[in-house]
Amino acid sequence: MRRQRAGSTRRAQPVAAAALACLCLAAAGPNRQPVPSQPAPAITPAPPQSIAPQRQGESDGTQASGTPTPTPAPFGDVIWRELHYSAHKFIFGASTTLSVQRVTPAALATLVGRPPKASPVALPAGEIVAVSMATDLPFGRNERVTLWLDPATGAALGAEKTTLGHSPYRKLLRFTEGGLYTWRSAPKDSREAIQAPEAWTQRRQYLVSPAVKPPPGTPVTDSYGLLYLVSAARLDRKESSLRLVMLADEGYVELVFTAGGLAYRRADLEESWAGGTRHRDGQILVRTVRAAGHALDDPEAGQDVDLGFLGMRGALTLDVEVGTGIPIAFAGRAEHIGDLRVRLDRAVLTGSPADESDPIP
């Protein structure tokens, strides 16, 4: 099933996602599935039980008998401040920088207003996590996104997205109980296009509230937070798993991550921290993590569901470094493009690594 993009941080025109996905093809053939060359994982835990969808109009707020209420994932602190990824194809290249910091809820409340048509997701009492992604693309196009998350549950609270270049726009988003409210602005002409986004006058606002919803109380996240949440959940550990519900396109998607076996992967990356730096060029021990997604309103879509993550569909495979939880690479499949792979080039750590003086295996 195909939906119109209209209401999330990637809803307007997926130019940035598609361009980055296109550039990832340098490392993947068009007819090869993104399955690692190593044998199948030796340890494959049973996937968590799927969330039963709730249709609009169900009044008692309870789940069907026998379906357990989802429990918050055990998210902890990550050991990095920034992760720099890149992709290349032919003469083109693109890069994405992911950064994270803790901020007060006031940082979100002062930027994003209260939706007039829905109840916003409640802000936690303590600090929240700000995940920022800066993507530079060919032909002068770039996007800057900041997503605010509840650090305990991974629930998305709000976001700001600015896209410059062809068809620029800015969005402020506030996640609601059962949907997402968006304030969107764009320049009305070329004269406005060279001004700051605050001066753009072509404006509208709208609420996306899918008919099929997850059970009440289910934390709903956004795909811009996936790499952070995978790292914070420490999926490099044996028999670990993670279930996330996201709002992608105009519907909810459930994505289940399952940790598999260990393997060595070749990596070439820089690491830095206060007072130190090192270049790692060699084999890194990783745990292969696989994620499978399905739409809550169309479970039979299977591998065709849009994950809202760099244009990828259906499933993801991640190489998560053992001991740090950092995704050093991830791969998937994009419609009309084929298999994609993105690699980590540089990481800025919060402190010196435990194996700072150890040789690379």
C-alpha cells in the first residue's frame, strides 16, 4: 500500500532521503539482498509479540485480551556525542552527521507551540534528549533536523526540520496522543527564499491522526531517532531486542530489532575524545542486528512498508560494535534503487575508549 507523504519530519518531499539512498549504491549490487556474508546468526531470539492495532473509535482504552502492554525499552546513555556517516556513488557523495545532547523541556516548549486540535505528548519532568541530524547532499541541497525524545521511553516529543536548496521549507512538529501536528512554512517567491526561514510567509498547519493506532500508552518515536535508540538500547549485547513504533508517512509502523550473532567487519574510521584521537583501520567485532517492520494498518505489506528511514523499506541490517553499541554500518533496500549500505567514518566520544591502547584485532 502506498501513502501520500504529508505529516512527519520527512513528509513533504523525500528528496534528501532518496538522494542519500541513491548514493549508497556504490557498495551494493542491484540484485543482491543486504544479507551479511557471514553465516546466519547463531543466536536468534524470538521476536517480541506484535502490538495489536487500535482503530479509531474504540472507547475503553484497553488492549485485546492476552496482548501484553508494551514495556519501555531500557534505554541508557550513549558513549558518543557525534557520529559521521557517508555514502558514495560514481562522482557523487553525501554525508550525514548525527549529534546528541541532553536539554531541558523548555528548549522544546519555547520553540514548538501547543497544537490547537489535539493533546500533545506530555513532556517528562527531567531532561530530554535532542538528536540532531545534518545532511549535505549534491546540487546544494541540505537538511537540518532536531528531534526531541523522552530518554526513558524513546517517545518522540517534537521536531524541527529545515530543508534548503530546491523547494525549501521549514517544519515545526509536535507529537500528539494519536498523531502529529505540523506547522509548515515556505518562501512564496525567490526573494523570500534567500531570507531566513522565519521570514517565509507561505504557511499552513495540519494534524495527522491515523485511523489505526497503537494501544494507549505505547511510546511512539520517529525514524530520525533510530540510530540513537539502537545505540542507547545496547543491541550489541547477547539476546537483546527492541520494539519501536514510529509514525511514518501517514500511518504507524512497528519495527522489531533482534540481535543475532557475532562477526568481524572491516572498518576505517576516526575516533576522537577530549585529549585524544585514533585512527581505526581493520577488523571490528560487531553484532549483527536485524530489524523487520510492518504497518499497523496493513500487516500484509511486509517488506514493502516504508520505514521512513533514508528511503529504506521493510527491513534493516545493522552492524553494532560490541562494547560500545555504536552502529558502524547499516543496510537496507530502497524502492527503485536496490540494496543500500551506509558506513561510519568518524565518531566523537564522550570519553576515552576502554581499549584506547589496545591494538585493532
